[in-house]
Amino acid sequence: MVAPLHPLIVLVGPTASGKTSLALRLAQQFNGEIVSCDSVAVYREMEIGTAKPSLQERALVPHHLIDVVWPDQPCTAGDYSRLAREALTGITGRGRLPIVAGGTGLYLRALIDGLFPSPPIQPGLRDRLRNIASTRGPAYLHALLVRLDKDAATTIHSNDIPKVVRAIEVSLAARQPLTQQWQKGRDALTGYRILRLGLDPPRPLLYERINHRAAEMFERGLVEETARLVERYGYDCRPLTSLGYAEAISVLRNESTLDAAIAHAQQGHRNYAKRQGTWFRREPDIHWLKGCGSEEYIAVEATNLVAQHLETEQLSQPQR
């Protein structure tokens, strides 16, 4: 007898599109638990610049894959996939609905589609690439990735040097773009029937929300939070290259004024939202919701889609 498939909800969208709000509402309505899909929210002690759900929101519904590693510990897409799959197993084992919510496309793909076997890396290549980044700048290194794999470059921020380096390493080692290698030998997620929901608010509204959120992070003390992290982990700590923290560091180093840092962070988040949109539009079978997750009509539309998905799931179960 074939084992029944567990329902799984996946909620994606650009930064500041209201994923947290909608995921919370769905989880409360359908007895769910939320699995974060965010490459920075996995780090402890990084609160303001990650836009994690608040402690009050996390108290309403169980959350997973938030605060799982320290900032000086690595957390790869493979690590995320393993931990997230363990979380999914636990959630379904408790008879609850798993809801994966976030905007890190690579982590989501690793979770659902699996990863490809990594080719052997040329000795010394990583150090040479890092030296290029330090001498010629992150933008120059990112331009190399664009030449090797334009699709991968659209999803990786130029300031995220470790990810850029890794993508170049793997592309050169296999003599094939990283994104093409993702199609080989993957250990895909099985046992689930997935409903994919995507938030797609109008661009002017999204940019307004992005600008407000970025400014609010600095008002809430992002520079002070970054200073504490630098004191403990140093300027070279990888998560501190992420958006918001990188601009806060420029203030700490007197390389930028506060106003300029805010404007740069706003622009960076807007650019990131564009890359997220490009990535997720390539994903299959997404039901696009034309608004923000905090808007009532969007919440109603999403609720109806989830209810239909669960109803179909029940109908598909064998009768006893």
C-alpha cells in the first residue's frame, strides 16, 4: 500500500512582502508550524537586521530554523536542507501542518529539490578568489560569476563573498554553471504534496515597505547591534556581509554617514527584491497572490487555497 502524502505549504515572496504575517495567520487557522527559509535568520544574536518574527509572534506559533547556529558557524544550503527536513518530519509526526515561509530561493530549492554532488575543488582557488575580492572589490568578483553563471549571480548579492566564491569554485571545477549542476543527481524531498503560494505586491507598494523597513532597522538600533556582533565575532564574520549589517559596518568604520547608510540599505534591499522575483518566477506551480501578506483580501485568498489543498488531501486518502 502506498503511504499517503503529507500536505505541505510553501510561502515565498520578496523581502518585506508580508510573508511573516500571512504565515502566522495560516498557521493559526490550520494548526500549523512554521519553518523559516531565510539564510540569515538561522543565526543567533542577529535580530534587528534579519527581520525575524518577533518573540511575541514566535510565541503564538512554533517556529523552526530560526536561531540554530552562532554567527561564526557555517550554515550551508545543505545544512539548511537537512535541518528543515528533520523539522518537517517532526511537524507531520505531531499531526500538524508544516508551512515553509521565506525568501531564500537557494535554500528552498535545496529543501525541495535536493542538492547535486559537489565536484572536487581546485586547491588554492578559494584563496585566490578571496584575494580578488579584497584587492579588486566584491563587485569585480561578482562580475566574474555573471560571466560563468548569470542565473546564479541574480540570486547571490555581490557583498556575500563566500557564496559568490563557492558558486565560482563549483562552476569552474565542473566546467558547467552551478545552476545547471543543480539538475543532476538531486535527493528530492518525497512524501509531501506541496501547495506553493507566492506574494507579488505592486512594485511601488513593495518599495515603500522596503524603504520603511530598512529605515526602521536603523531606528531600532541596527548600528548598535552590529557593533556588539563585531566586538564578539570580528568584522570578517560572514553573516555581517548581509544587507543592513554591511551598511551598519560602514557607519562604524566612519566610511559612511547614517543617512547614506540607510539610503544604501534601502537600495540594496530593493535590488534584492528584484533578484528574488526573478528567481521565484522560475519556480513551478506557484499560485501568485497580487498583494502583501498583511492585506485582508490576500489572507482570504491564501486561506481558501490552503483549505482547498487540505480538502483535496482528505479526499485522496484511502477509505477504511
